[in-house]
Amino acid sequence: MRALMIAFSVASAAACSVAAPDEAPAQNRSGQRAVAVVATGCFWCTESDFDKVPGVVSTTSGYIGGQTANPTYEQVSAGKTGHIEALRLVYDPSRVTYAALVRHALRSSDPTDGGGQFCDRGSQYRPAIFVGSPAERKAAETAKAQAAKQLGKPIATDILPRGRFYPAEGYHQDYYKKNSLKYRYYRLSCGRDAQVKKIWGKAAR
């Protein structure tokens, strides 16, 4: 994804100011809101995939799991901060469960590849599920075990504590909508959908 950004000169786009830390989700009238954070490679693609899931209220691309405060895209994509590109989801648990979101993350990625995802290589693109409670960890571990059984292979997707999440720069948010042609070219050339289908078959998301 970094190479594509350079090729299209996206880096020249105006970025937002210093990223704000993770915030509590807004609530609807019934109080049904919860947060999940997942990583399935390029956050443009993760955002596109999860925006289609019924029950997902909002999505924010960003960075999590590193040591540097307020990391920039250039720092993270160069692998200098320890962060992972990830997606923060606000969802309605009365419409979609946390376990279902974890399964969607696994089945819309290559969970057998811990060295990155598709054409994006490096630990900053590795797949991960970030958990915020024992119940979430149990759900993630169960989904991971089910995926290993279904695929007959070890699952490399990490299950990590959900630490501080930094929203990415403004031009990354809804990138697949704002730059649809560039996004579709990137996704096709990266081979993401073809690889997911090859791995998961009819269970692909």
C-alpha cells in the first residue's frame, strides 16, 4: 500500500492534525453500542469490508499496538513504531455479535500469513484481533480454533490486548469511497479477493 501511495502521490494530500486517542462510542436510545478493533492488512480494505456488515455503525482506520505516541502513516508504514494498521468498529450488539465480527475478520483475510497480508509485507500489516475483556478473548480464541480446524492449518492471526488506538490521517478515512478508482486498482493488483477466495472458498467474506 505504501508503494501505491507514493505512485499516486497521495502523500501530498492534506492530512489531519495530530490523531486523537481512542474515544468511547456514542450510544443510541437503547444504549446499544460496543467497540471492536481488528487488523486484516491494509485498513482501506478492512474498512470497506466491515462497512458492509449489518450492525456496524461506524468505522475508523488507524494504528494500534505500538510504542510511539501519535504515529503518522509514514512512520507506521515504514515499520518504525511497532503499530499495526487496524480498524476501530462501533457496532450495535443487538444486531451483530462480537464473535461474528471476529469471524468476519478471519474470513476476509489470510489468517495463515503472519508476515503481512497479500502484497503488503511487514509486521505493520499482520492480522490481529484486539481484545478488551476476558469474554472478547474467549470469543477470539474460539473463532481462531474453529478457523484452524476448518482450514487444517495453523492460524497466525494474533490475539492482543486492545491498547490505545490512534485514528489515521483524514485522507485515509473512507478512502475506498473518496478514491474509488485508485482503491479498486490497488485491491485488484494486490490480489486480496482472489487469495481470500482461494483460502476460504464459499466461506470467504
